[in-house]
Amino acid sequence: MTEHDLNDIDRPRSFQTVDDGSERPKQKRRDKNDVHGWVVLDKPVGMTSTHAVSVVKRLFSAKRCGHAGTLDPLASGALPIALGEATKTVPFVMDGRKLYRFTICWGEERDTDDAEGRVIATSEERPSTEAVRALLPSYTGLIQQVPPRYSAIKIEGERAYDLARDGEQVELAARPVAIGRLELVNVPDPGHTVLEAECGKGTYVRSLARDLGRALGCFGHISALRRAAVGPFGEETMIPLEELEALCHRAASGEGSLADALMPVETALDDIPALAVSRADAARLQRGQAALLRGRDAPNFRGTVYVTVSGQLLALAELDRGEIVPKRVFNLAGLMGRAERKKG
């Protein structure tokens, strides 16, 4: 037995079983990186939000990654994906307004309230453009809405869509949702109407199509859906998957940087006041301690702020009469996003 053979015995090796029953050495896992920022993916139709996150996480070899609001496989458009420390700002994006453009197909109601479901009611009636337009104000403002049976809402610990798929009768209670704007955009033919809705957190566009169809006496479901904006992220911030993959591959070969594909963490905080502090105060906040600002320039309002030092994001904090209490401190060591919004 050679010295090489002895080395093979002494060195533990890990194997995985392949389809033919044989074993082969496991591939070495890629090192994960500290990557911080936002990617606003222009999600294609057919891809789940979970799959989109896994693709982005792989492209950046990121340690942490998550999205700011599920987008159905049938839908396309803005899927904001947070990497690294940006995950701490996800709630601010999820609480922001959403803008949807969607097509209602009249004459059929489906159990999923979209084109993927089973037909459960039909009608030969088709609404006039005037009838649709006249109904829209009734669905604007703060309204009561029953979510789709196929939704992620939990009923006694179970997802509604899991219960519906198992054939159980799903009854969901109506809940208040805010629809700031609902407009008719186009009528391509008598069987379809294109609408645009600006709405708040928790609104289901599928329910809107279902309820409009019932009110008009002709039934309806979503046949196409695009999310055009989420919080501070709009069409000008989106990047198609193919473009993102190409950019990441160029960066891997030394052409450019991954930072050019990422928007800064603080992009999600556009609606929150920024507060610059000294290095001494920053050191206290970094340790989780409160800092007190004094003097004529001390802010005299109260509320949530994001704190910076020397132009770099430091913390999310609560400000009350000059006292800054840190709530989430950012550790931005590693790759940080630097991409800017495209000029539309």
C-alpha cells in the first residue's frame, strides 16, 4: 500500500448517491458572501416567487435573501428581493403602495379567481364599458374584501390554499383593504377589460376581479396581471432575469461589479426621514445604546428615522425629543449595492 493510499484512508470523504445507485464524492459547496442591497426582479410569468429568490441568491452567492411580497406565478413584474442587511428593511417595502395592471376575462368565475383554476360559474352576459366604469367608485377607498380561497392566509394554522387543494370548504372572513385608485385602461374586446389599481397591503386583485364580475352579473377572473410598483420600486428599477444573469456572469469574469446590479439598502427607506450623527454618537448607537442630541440643531419631532454617519447607513431608530433609540443596527461589511434608478 502506497503513501497515497494511506492518505486516502486517513482523510474522511463525503459521498452522495446518484440515480443509478452508485456513489460519488459530494461537490464542494460554494462560499457564501456578505451581500447587501436590493434587486427588483422583473419576474416572468410562470416563475414562483420562492424560485426567483433562490435564483438571485445563487447568482450573488448571498448568505441571506428574501422577497418583499409574494407575486403569483401567473403574474409578472416587480418582485423586490432583499439581500443581506436589506432584509431588515423588508417591512417598509411591504407596507408601501402597490400598483397593478390586470386584465379581467368576463363570463367565467374560477375557484382560484385566475386563469389557472377550475370553472365554477358561467354567464353569456358581457358588461358594457359604461357599466364597468360606473361600478369602479364602489370599489375605491376603504372596502371590505374576502380573500381568494386559494391564498396564503392561515386558518387554524393551515394555509387556505392547502385546505382548498385537499377539497375542504374554505370560508374566509372579509377584511378591510385600501384601494386608492381604480381605473379602466382599455377594452380590447367585449370579453376583456384592462384595469389599473393602486392599493395597500393585503389587497387581492383576484378578489377584485371576482367581486366586479359578480356585481355586474357576468362573473369574471384574472387572465393577466402585472405588478408595476411596490413601495419605492417602480418600472424604472426593475431588471429582467436574463439581464441580471448576464451582468452577474460578466462580474464573475472581471468585467464590472456585482454592486452595479444592486440598489442600496436605504432605497427601501425613501419615505423615512434621514438623520446624520457624529462618529461619537454613531459608536453608541452601534453598541445598541441610545444617543442624545442637544443644541439648536437637535430635531424636535418624534418617529422612525434612519441614521447615517459619514453618508453610510447605520441604524433604524426611534427619535423622541432629541433622544435616538436604535431598533435595528446595520452591519454593512461586504459588498454593498450602488446601482441608481434608471432615468425614465
